[in-house]
Amino acid sequence: VQLQASGGGSVQAGGSLRLSCTTSGIVFRMNIMGWYRQAPGKQRESVALIGGGTNYADSVKGRFIISIDNAKNAVYLQMNNLQPEDTGRYYCNAVGIFGTDSKIKTYWGQGTQVTVSS
């Protein structure tokens, strides 16, 4: 199973970006998909999760929207009113049962860079 993230880039404060993450491989059951980010010198943090419901970091509530295409096992993150503190590498994440494995596993994408200038 591989996750492929795309859509990052450089924008000015107030701008928007839409991240996409597609899944390749056999997905038996997708439990949760989400986006995490890591800024230089900081730990990776959860940004938005979706799976039965949605969960957002307080810092992005009202600005970011996570959505999922269950048919494609793809997850998206619409980021509006971006601010310099949103700068970081964004990673998509998938938790579920994949291939012939019977156990729940977690997979990560390679990340996509988001840079917001003031």
C-alpha cells in the first residue's frame, strides 16, 4: 500500500491550497484517513482526521476542510486563509486493513511542502 500526496506549494498569507492523497494497493477497510504536518524543529502534529466523523486541530478550525472519496480511498484537505504558521510538510495518513493482512495498520505518504509567506 502506498499513499501519494500532492497539491503543496508556496502561497501568500490569506491564500488557499488543496492537498490530495491517493491510495494504491488493496484496501479491505479504511478506518481513518488524515493529514498531519511537521514544521522545522517541531514535532509532527495532527491537522485533520476523517473516519465516521471529522476532527480538526484548534488552529485550523474554520479554515481547513477535510473530505474523503471512499470509492477512490482518497483524502483531500482544502486549506483556506493560510497563515505563515501553517508552513510545514504535510503528510497523509491511512489507518485500516489492507491487502490480505487481518491486522489494522498505519501507512504514511511521503509528504508535500506547504510554505506560506506573510
